[in-house]
Amino acid sequence: MADKKPSGNMLWGGRFTSGLDPLMAELKKIEQGLPEVQKEWDAGTFKIVPGVDEDTHTANERRLGEITGQDVAGKLHTGWSRNEQIATDTRMWLRDKLRTIEEHLQAFLNVIAARAEKEIDHIMPGYTHLQRVQRIRWSHRMLLYGFAFASDLERLREVIKRVNCSALGCGALARNPFNIDRDQMFKELGFDDPLRNLMGGVADRDFGLPSTYNKDLQESVEPMIDHVKTVSDSIQIANGVLATLTVRPDRMQASLDPFMLATELAGYLVRKGVPFRETYHISGRCMALSKQTATSMNGLTYEQLNVEMGSARGGTSNSSVL
């Protein structure tokens, strides 16, 4: 009987002299064949066979069989279901896209913070009820959006955590009979955890859908891809706009309305001990006097304020005397 010795390219020698396990040999063929299939997809030369290829999974298996032999390629999906593979692929794709959006959002926040710090001395009108009410800093306005997007960033990171869970090992419905190591697989693919319920794993897209897989899930793929692209593009456009925006502090200054002093006047009077409610009546009378005399609030004299504020019936104001 011939003495069997391991070939030079085998990993084990010495005591292991019976040759490579047939299953390992088949695995090696699959590992060598799949990159060839991938190259065809990347080059755009992969040919779909109508009537034979039911979907991407069967197309890949058919092409792999042409390369390695169907007896080997036919074992490609042992222990796997298309249901769990689709769920896992979706999560891997979405995880990577969300991380890219996270980077875009961080860059946008950096631009907002940098401009807010650099242009802190610019003063502009602040609006409420579509009216100019107070003087505010341009930086304050920028940080209004900065904090809003910072909250979005926190929410996005929570979504990434929920998305980054593996469905591999769930099977077609509720079990995998091959005792595969789910923990090893989720770690190798960069997931944080495996999904804990197998039935939920093949269905879950974090959309609150019925249990296990349903063909209607396919309808969620297109809007998901569209929304991811729209959000990613929008953040990058906003970043570019804000980074190159030319600020006109002279126009900001020119748009300041003296009537915006009314709230500051009210605050000043409160600090002097005038009851809060009364201060707004006084501010209102100052605004009315400004309009009646065609004088800006910051142009009213001390005498006008003293005389015209006595506007009650029988008082000394112009309107009362006339």
C-alpha cells in the first residue's frame, strides 16, 4: 500500500499524514471560485441566464458551478437561507452607509462650530411670529442648527447600534440544523451582536413588520436606498454651502430695527424694580410714541419719554392735551 504523505502546500505535516479532508478541499475550491465570480460583477461582465437564474443567489451558485464544478458549488448554501442572507446583507450595507453619513454630519458640525467661533461679533435681527424682536448674534443662529444636527447625530448613532446586529444563523425561519457558530460569524463580519430571536432575525428590518420573512419586505429596499442617498447628498450640499457662504455683517447691521429695543427696555425696567407686567405696557407706549412722532426709539429724548408717557386721560401727553 502506497505511503500517503501531505503535499508541500498543506498546513499539517508529521503526525497528520492522511491528506487534506475532502470537505476542506471543497471549501478551498469555493474560496478560490467566489472571487472570480466577484470580478465578473465588478467588471460588469457577469451574464444573467434568463429562466435559470432565479435571483442573485442562484446566479452566483450557477456561475460558481461553472468554475469549480456543480458538485462543489451545490454545497455553497449548506447551512444558509436566502432569507437570513438578505437580512444580513441589508444590515451590512445600511451600517456602512450610515457610518458614512455619520462622517458627513460630523464634518458639517465642524463647519458650523468654526464659523460660529470666527464670526461671533456679527449682530443680526432675531425673529418671532415673523417679526424682528431682538438683536442676536449670527453665531447664536448658527448654533441653533448646530445643536439640532448634534441631536440628529446622537439619534443616528443609536440607529447604527440597532442595525449592526447579525441575522446569520437564523435559517429560513426558526432554526439551523448544522450547529454553526453564530458568535464567530457576527464578529468576523464586524457586527456588535447577533439578533437574539431567529424568527425575528429573518424578518426584522427595524420597521415593525410581521414575524418571519415576507416578500413585501422587498418593497422596503428601494425607498431605503433612496432615503440614504438623499440624506447623504443633502448633508454634503449643506456643508459645501455653509463652508463657502459669504456673510454680510453690514446688511445684518442695517436690518436691525430700533423697535427691537422694546424687549431690552422691558428687561432694564424689571432690573430697576418695575413689575414685569407693567414693563411691557411701558415698552408698548414707547413704541407708540416712536410711531406718533416719527422718531426711532433710540432717538426719543428724555423729555419726550417723561412727558409723553403721561398718556392717561387728563395727563400731560400731546395726545391727552389735544
